[in-house]
Amino acid sequence: MGFMLERIESKIEFFEAYDLATLEKKIAEQIENNRALLLDVYAISHTTTFHPLHNKMLYSAVVHFKGKQP
């Protein structure tokens, strides 16, 4: 039985929250988690929209993580 480890080169994650503080906290926690996988933030994109069912603003972000180069 063989055991093979492969390194993650790229990873994209999506986040959403109804306030910026919560969104920032979610992103910061995942940045710390991905450091253990040797991934750094490569790019961040964000948007804001009004959610009519909750009558609130909805903040969303896409974070692209890329592997650290040795």
C-alpha cells in the first residue's frame, strides 16, 4: 500500500456575511488555517448587495490562495 502526499497549489474560497466585521473574521480565520497548508493570499475580490428577504446588506468575498514558492 502506497502513501502519497500532494501539495495544494491553488485554492479559491467564498465567504458571505451580513456585516463587515463578521466577513473579516471569517476570512482571517481561513487565512490562518491555510497557512498550515503553505498557502498565501493571492487575490481578494468583494461585492455588496441588498438582500430583500432579510432587508439587510449582504457582503461577499472571494479569496484566491496560492501555494508558497520554495
